[in-house]
Amino acid sequence: MPTYKYAAKTNDGKTIRGTLVAAAPSEVVGELRRKSLVVLDVKETSRAASAAAAVGGGRFAAKPGKARKDELVIFTRQLSTMISAGIPLLESLDVLAGQVDNPRFAKTLKMVADDVRGGSDFSTALTRYPKAFVPIYCSMVRAGEVSGQLDEILVRLAEYQESSARLKREIKAAMTYPVISLCMVLGITMFLLIGIVPQFKPIFVSLQIDLPALTATVLGCSEWLVANWMVAIGIGAAACFGIALFKRTEAGGCTVDWCVLKMPVFGPLFRKVALSRFARTFSTLLRSGVPILGALEIVADTAGNRVVSRAVLNARDSVRNGNSLSEPLDKSPVFPAMVTRMIAIGEKSGSLEQLLEKISVFYDEQVSAAVKSLTSMIEPLLIGLMGGLVGTIVFAVFLPIFEIQKKLAGGG
């Protein structure tokens, strides 16, 4: 029978190498898995040198880069399936790298495989390519390596990615309609003020009458926009640029994020999104075996809102000092009493990840319901706004004519 060289990981993360005599590679994999080892590579000794040479000469010309969300989900699920079927990690990575359509992501996977082949942990190799693999991805893979349940952890990771992508799609759908509609309202208003209203000024001058205050105001705005339209564009661009710079600072970012959570109409939706993301990420990390302090750091990094991040970091410091997780969260106005009470119960009962999962499911449903109600509510509001602006301009233009008619009717 042939002799096979193998590389595998123990539960404490150490890489071990050796040889086994077996009839087929599957027997080697089965024997190693029975010893609770994570199989990295299995090669027949007579073919090891030629295989290594083939890999070294077949590196892609493309540069390593990140993957799209759907590509990463598919890769994660396929890798989980192959590992659970007993295919060694290195062979799985080589196969998946060869079938990825994105050449930059394929290059990344090949380089990850080369790092693992050189003796690195899979999770350590992933951390070298942060554009493709975010911290939560690397941490969960590390937990899977340590626990010997890498295939199960990858399934959870794929489910987490799919849930996050679905949440982003819902938010994008909720924001697209009002943003486009608002741009159309502003565009129509500018068209009326710049293109239509100035046509009436010669008529008003020829009438030689005192214009009503509303008409004079609209004409003044129209004249200023016609004469200073470049200044108006510059002011708008400078305002957007200034807000962007302000948001990059720590204090500015917290202020902007706080204002986002307190916005009328949209604020409650963004708050529910933040709570859903917090609960889902935290639950997924704890279920995967990531230590709670490390999990809280990752949750803070992926919160998407600095107000939430600060609250989570305060909770991490509390836990590090041996205190409760729920108390610092309860002091934050972002977290409602229901969430902090459930977290406190989870701490005492040892079922924190299960209760966090229930919280994430609850807020996912709340977000979906809020998106539907927001869409139905925004439409009449925007129609009313457009009608109000256009109606005000039209009324201001025709108001002097109405007053002249009244005077003529009274004089007659």
C-alpha cells in the first residue's frame, strides 16, 4: 500500500505532520478525523514533490483582492461542504481557487493555500488578506480550528453573511425611493425657480405695482439662483465635504451617528438595524466559541455606528473587570430595556447566545415591518412636499395677477 504524508491541526492549534500507510487518501483522512484532528493536507509521498512544484509554478498573474459578498458566501458554503465530506483543507482551497470567476479573489485563495502549506494556521493566513476576509471571518475560523468543528463554523459564518446581506438590501430598498424622490423634488423646484419664474419678471415690471411679500421673496430667490448658481453648487459641495471630514473625527463621528439615530422617521429604523446587527454578530461569535472579550471587540468594530460601538466597548471593559455585561448597555440610550434584561437573564442562566439569537430574529422582523411601513408613509409625505413647493411657487407667481383682477373688479 502507498504511504501518505499528512498535515493536520490539533485542538490547541498546533500543526503536526507525519506519514501513514493506507489504501487511499480517504482512509488517512478518516483516521485523522477519528483523532479529532483538522486535516490540512494529504499527499502520496511519491507525488508530493511534483505537486508542490506544480503549485509554485501556477501562481496567478492577478493581484490578490477582495471578493463580492455573494462570492464569499458561496466560497464559505462550498468549503464547509468539502471539509465535512473529508476532503483536506489544502485540496479544498486549491479546488475552490480554480473555479472562482473573480481572478483577484482566486489569487487570494491560492496565496492563502500557499501560506497554509507553509505551516500557517488557516485563520492566520486569512488575517493576511483583510480586504477579502474581515475580522469576524478570521475569528470564527480560528474558533473552528481550535474546536475541531471548522465545517460547522463555516456553515454558521455563511448564514451570518446571508442574514447581513439581506438586512443591507432591506435598508438600501428603504432609502433608495425617498432619496431619488427627494432629488426629483429639488430638481423640479430648481427648474421652476431658474427656468420659469424669471419669465414673469418683465410682466410684473410692466404692471408697475407693489408685489406681495411672497412673490417678491420667490423672485428674489430666483434672481439669486440665476446669478449665483455656481455659488449654490459650491456651497452644497462644501457642506457635504465638511460633513464628511467632520464625521471622520471621533467626536464628529459620534455626533453624526447620534443624529442619525435621532432622525425623525428614519431614526427608529436605523436603531433597529443597529440592534439587529449587534445581536446577530454577538450571538454568532459566541456560538462559534469565540471568547466573549474578543467577540465584543469584533462587535464594536462591525457595529456600523460609533454610539453603539462605544456602548459595546464600555461593556467589554466591564466584563474585563469582572462586572456585568448588561449594566453598561443599560446605561446607553441606544439599548432598550427589553434587550438589556434579556442579556442579563442570559448571563445568569448561561444561555446568552440563545437569547441574543432571539433578539436578532425579533429585530430582523421589526426592520422588515418598518421598511414596509416606511415605504407606504414616505410616498404621501414626498408627494405633499412636492405639491407644497410647486404650489407655493405657482401661487406666488399668480398672486399679483389675482390682486390686479380684484382691483379692477372693485373699480368697475
